[in-house]
Amino acid sequence: MTLVPAMAPTAAHVTMLQRSPTYVAAGPSVDVIANGLRKVLPDKVAYAITRKKNTAFQQVMYKRMRKNPDKAKDFLVGRVGKALGPDFDVDTHFTPSYAPWDQRLCLVPNGDLFEAIKDGSASVVTDHVDAFTETGIALKSGEHIDADIIVTATGLNMVTLGEVDFVVDGEPIDFSETIAYKGFAYSDVPNLASTFGYVNASWTLRADLIAHYVCRLLNHMDATSTQICTPRLRASDASMQTGPLLDHLTSGYIRRAADRYPKQGDREPWINPQDYAKDKKMFRKSPVDDGVMRFTGSHHQSVGR
């Protein structure tokens, strides 16, 4: 969605080929309110207000769309229709078969993709690839797209923790058999924290919260002279129902990786809420020593690594 308008001004023509439509929304690339606040308030204060405004607005919109998917679909598709005009086939190219936020929603800065389509420097084709040819791409519909250059920008495969091999006491860890602890650590895996952001908001929001919590965790270990922290299932968690870490997303790349990813449970702290307000409270306020994260190994003991 961002590659096409970036290439369009210098290319003869850019064609965006997609297997199926995605929800697309135009938004400003500049936050006018934030810039206005910075003129009258100290940067730190203006930043705090802007951050609260943006996160609150995003979460309200996300929850409203999930609660009323049909209205949300009409709203999003209707805005695209207005942007591209009555002659453009919005039903074929910008009307997904799924509900909003079943997959990630794409933001088009300043509507530049729509402008590129309207001025003729870019176009959209919704079809499946049958084969690559000497002169372009043959489609399953029988049509052919002539192309000098083909840029592949889809089809990613998610991996777990960068495909690093983790071993504890000589035994390799199979993360698909673990349960995520607060969405950043894993059951029975000691001294390991990883960053997993939001799929329905800015990734860095959750990255910041996790970094803050890891600092709290390290400070607690220093204060208690412990060297090992390990999330352990409680006796009451033995019958806990588990499911996919990202159970509400239907994207192909998510589903393809689901059997390799850790699971999540049906209760705290084994859930991955993907909710900034809940995460903010959990990572900043909840006790580090919660009876699930176990602390062992004093500085005066020999600890194997």
C-alpha cells in the first residue's frame, strides 16, 4: 500500500497485484494537533497528551469496529469509494470478504495510493498468479500483466524468536509446547524475555511496556539477590484451556505459523490481551513476584547456564 505510491512518480506505470482485497483507510501523515500542542506546551507535556490522544482514539475505533463490523465495513469501503469515484470497481478491489480487524487494516498516508490510481500512474488487479512469464505474470483468469520489473511484497513466513535454537539443561525448547506469560515470556523457560507488540495498534507501544517491565524484573532480581526467573504453571492452571497466541486474526501468514507459536491460556497471566489499557496496568502496576514468575538461584550459589 505504501510501495505503490512511492514508486508511481518515477515508473512508467505500477500495477498492484493482490490475491484478495484488504481494508484500506486514508489518514494524515502529519498530526496537526500534536504540532499545535508543541507550540504552546513543553515537548514532554505535549508528547504525553498526544500519546494519550492517539492511543485512546485508536483503541476506541478498534473496539467500535469489532462490535459493529457491518457498519465498520460500510464506513471503510464507502470512504474508499468516495476517494476513487463512482467509476472505480471498489467491490472487486477494496471490499474484503472478512470483517474489519480480522486482519490488519492498512493506512494510506494522505490518501496517496488513491491519488496514484486516479491520475493513472498506478492500477489495481485482484487475481491469482498462474505463472511468471518472460514478459510478466500470467493470471489464473487468463489475463496477462506485462511487467519489466516484479517486486514481491507479500507471502511472508513468521518465525519464532528469530529461529534461534534455545536449550535449557541440554534439552531444546519447543515453543509450540509453551504458554506465553503476559505475552513476553514462556512457561518453564528461564531468563528469557521477548518483544511482541500489537497487531491492532502501534507495535512500539507494547515494546515500550515490555521494556519497562523487564527493567522492573531485573531490579527485583537485584534486590532479592536472585539470578533465575522462570514462569511456572500453578496447580490451578493444570486444567486451563489453551488456544492460539493470536486467536482473532485470520491472516494467512498468522494461520500458517500458528502451530509453531506459543499458546495462550484462558486466565491471567497466561493471556495475550492485545489491549493497551490492560497492558499498561499489567506491566507498570502488577506485582513482579506474582506467584507465577518464580525466582531462584542466589548470587552465592553456583548456577548452571
